Amino acid sequence: MTKQVIEAEVISQPEGFSYKERYTNYAEQTKKVSVFAWVMGLLSLAFSLIPVFGFIFGLIALTISLIKKTAPVLPILALIISGFITTLFLLVVAVFRAIF
């Protein structure tokens, strides 16, 4: 079996088109951070102490951060906190309903 060497194809840039310029424009666009998504993340962290509303707001903030392609750290943390608080709240409500 003989090895066939495949030569690389040389690609030339089309006229009026710069790959380097296109790459720098793309890099600048992807580095932009969505302030709205981060504010929603911070608000979801604050609202996570409210039992049911905080969980719903956390889901909305998580959805927004995924759509805007920002790091969903704050909404996930808010969902964990609000999940515990909502569970405890619903447990207390269930105990009160069972007693009364």
C-alpha cells in the first residue's frame, strides 16, 4: 500500500473581502456582554428569597441569559436557592393544612 500525499489547497481571498477584518468584527460582537441579562440575573438572586415568585423569576432570568449567551451562573444559583425556599414554604403550607 502506497501512501498518497494530499496537498493543501490554497484559498485566495475574494476581492473586497478581508478574512482578518471579518474575524475581528466577529470577535468584537461576541465579547459584548448583555447588561440586561446580568441585571436579570442579579434581580433573580434578590427575588430568590420570595417563595414562588423567585423560582418563576429565576426561570425567566435563566432563559434570558441562555438567549443572550451570557454565563448563567447567577440564575442557576438563584434557582437553587429559590428551589429550597419554595420547597420549605410549600412544606409548611402542607403541614398547616393538615393541622387545620
